Amino acid sequence: MEKDKRKDYSDKVLLFVDDDEDYRSSVVARLRMKLHCQVREASDPVAAFATLQDKIPDLILMDMNMPRMNGRTAVFNLRNNPHTEHIPIICISSLNDHALIKSLASLNIQGYLRKPMEFEELLYRIHRVWDT
């Protein structure tokens, strides 16, 4: 399967929520270059929720370990809001916590990637969400 197949995602909006500014900036730059989509950034879920007032994204990449609110709580809140319950979410974490992964699966996430993640795997997961 071609993982770097060029598609037109210029109308797509992706929101990347991660408190590690260097990591977030690096991933965002690569996503913009590879997917040619609009990428918004937030340093934590509280900041992410504020961006949802402007435009609902087509996909959220959500880190699990962040200040002010953890990613699992953020996903729960997104799923329990009628305005955001439909947004696809891919969770990202350095944790290999099977209980966490199981609880996230019950919230209908589209994937869980462990840090450090392979960028090609992230692209593959995004294509799976946006191309189906």
C-alpha cells in the first residue's frame, strides 16, 4: 500500500494537542508538508476546547499526558458533547497502559499510537480516517 500517496486534503483541518512544544512543532511541520492540510495546535485540552469555537476539526490528535486536563478526560468530554462527539480522534502517548487503551476504545477512538511514533504510521492512520 502506498503510504505517501498524494491526496488533496486542503479542505481538511487537523487539531494536534500536545504539551511538548518542540515535539508538537516538529510533527505539525511534517503534517503540513505531507498532507497539505490545515493544522491547528494546542498545548493542552483546555486550549484545544477554545479553538473548537472557531472551527470544528476533521480530526484530533490527542496526547494523553498533559497539564490542566489529561487526554482521557478530554476525549471523554469530546464524546459527551453533541457538537464534538463525531470528531475522529487518534490518541498518542508514551504510556503502554492497557487499561487506558481499553477505556479509550470504549470511547470510539480511531487509534492509539505510542511515542515515539513512526511518522509513516501516523500518516497511514490519518489516511484511514479521511479516506473512508
